[in-house]
Amino acid sequence: MGELVAADLDELRAFTARLRCVEVGGDAGLGIEWLDAIEALKSVGCAVQAVITDGVATSIRADRRARGLPRVEWDRGIASQIALARRESPNRGGRHLGFAQALVHEMPHTLALLRSGRLNEWRATLLVRETACLSAVDRAIVDRRLCSDPAILDGVGDRGLIARAKTLAVELDAAAVVARHRKAVSERRVTTRPAPDSMAYLSVLMPMEQAVCLQATLGRDADSVIATGNSGGRTRNQLMVDLLFDRGTGRAAAGGVPVAVNLVLSDEALLAGGHEAAQLQGFGPVPAGIARQLVADAVDGDTETSLRRVYSCPQSGALTAMESQARTFPKSLRKLIDLRDRTCRTPWCDAPIRHHDHIRSRRRSGETSVHNGSGLCEACNHAKEGYGWSARPVHNPGRTHLIDVGTPTGHHYRSTAPPLPTSAHLWAS
């Protein structure tokens, strides 16, 4: 980027004024192109803001150092100036400053991807956040491996992006990730904050295995209440809240059969001290050491545990088969799809899987198979059935499952299933 000049600033403000005058037209396809272009513009603007933010901070520090001010004064108030310019709180100004410094000095590929319009500010922030515990050298490796090629994160949702960054962080410095996890566990807490319409948010920061188990238990028991006809017209979400309150205040206790919490890890990580991250269904990657501890705690305690073999391609890590413990194929097939897809397969959607869908519909002779099946959230499945939508599985030999999604305006997007954990020696061979 060239040196900042007043003429460029005037041109930017003139363009902003023109953009305010844009009106909606009748061409939906052109409208989609406008949305795409404006999203790219926002990302480019965020990248430039980051570069300018770092430049402002550097300039102010240099001026104060040249004036002979003590070191403690060099950074004072810089974040507040950034916040005022962006019409935000000083706390957010500090975050923007830290974000800018990380991008400019340690994550050039992320900055370049943001500047190209292929990555937005929030997703860049997630990458900065998930690599904060790493050294500058390791952070640069994550930056290069995830953002040097725009296709790597294309179609990957926020949770998938977090999962990939965490997995690489564990691979590069498992000790730092475990230390960060232990510190986070020590900061577990319960908080409340106001919500609209005389409601409130109750937030619980707790270890992921406890949160996943709690969510699964509430969901299981809510489904049981609905199945017995005792819901009183309440929805599943309403029942889960009521059950949480009843049990939290001591009015009721949990009962019924245990819930299953699926932890997927390679045999090497489980039995041979491997370092590749495991996958906790409904949460994401878990450092191998923590995963082994979860398994050990479950085996040593009163928790019922079972082991199910899952088979993956040694080259790509794609899920190929699963040992069945059920009597009927459809149940095993749904479980296989859940483990392969993890979350909704619509590009950039990370919602939990609610429907197991035929990619090529049955009315178009689509077979009931893992290749023609996908996990979707309810909203995406309903949208897919709308006029003009299309989807088809793409033959992708030796690689992970691939779907082509077409929209009514003629645009196409690709969805790639995430790979399973694979023993490190298979990748090296």
C-alpha cells in the first residue's frame, strides 16, 4: 500500500457517498454479484484498517520515543485513539490494535487473504485468537498452511476454521495448547447478562467434555418428554431450558439412560502417545493428551465406555467405513454421516446436523448411500428443496467427500468434508 495522502482520502469519501445511493434492482443474479463485491470491499477495508492501525501506533510510539518520554508513556492512549476513530469502546480499540499488530508482523498470509477480499475480518480474528498461545515462528507456520492458498479455507465455516487452526496449534506446540486449556479450566464460571423482552442470557464457561455431555443430556431428556406426550405444547428448546432450571435449582434430577459423547482419535494418538488432535463431536479438535486423559478418566470412573473402529483413507483421511454396532443399516449410516460431516455441509454453515439428506433426491433416483448422503441443519435442508436449487455429489477419488451446491441465480459452491484424525506415520510414509 502506498503512502497515505489527502487526495486518496477525498476519493474514498466520494466513493462512499456514491455507494450510499445504490438502490435495489430487479435482477437477482446481479444483486448476488453486488453482495459478493461489497463483501470483498468490506474485507479489503478491514485489511487497510489493520495496516493503518499498526502504522498509527508505530508513528505515535516513534514520536514519543524521539521526544524522550519514558517507555511507560509510549503506548498510553493509543488504543483509545483507535477506538474513537472507529466509534467503539477503548476495550475494543485495544483488540483492534492487537489484531492489527498480529496480522502485520506475524501473519502476512492472513493479511493478504483479507486484503484480497477472500477472508472477512471476523474469520481473520478467529485465526489470530486461536494462534495467540503460539510463538511467532509457529504462528507464522499456521498462517502459511491455512492462508497461503485461498482454496484451503474456501467454503469452510467458522467452526471448521477454528478446528483447523486448533489442530495445527496442537501439532506445533501441544504443551502451549494444554497449558492454555488448564488456565481456561481454572477460569470456569457462570454469568448472566440482560437480553431483550425482559429475558436474560445465562452463560456457563466450563470444560468442553462437560458442556457437550450437559447439552446431550438435556436434549435427550427433552426428546423423551416430547415422545411421551408430556411436553404441554413446549418446544424442544423450551423443554431444555425448563429442565436446566429444574435441575439447577434442585427441583428435579436427571434420569434415564446415559448419553453418548463421541470422541474420534487415531489409534496412534490413543495407544502410542501420538500427538495428532482428536475430534470431540459437537465441539471440535481436542489435544491428544487431553483426549487420552478423558478416555482414562472415563475408564477409571463409573462412566460406561465403548470402542468403535472407524476406517479412513490413509492418504486423504476421508472417512470410508465404520464398524457397526446397530442391527439396522439406516442408523449406522446416519452415524457414519455424522462422524464424516460433523456439522451442516452447506458451505460456511456450522450449525448442528439435524437432517440426513439425499444429495441427489430419491425422486431423481438418488441412492441411499454414504456417498449420496449429507448432514444438514434444518434450515439448509428446507432451503435446498426450494425452486432452482441443486446439489450433487462430486466424484473425488482418494480425497474427502465433495458436494457441488447450485443456487437459483446460477452460482455454484463446493463443500468438502473434513478429514478424520490420521496417524502421523501414515502421512510421513
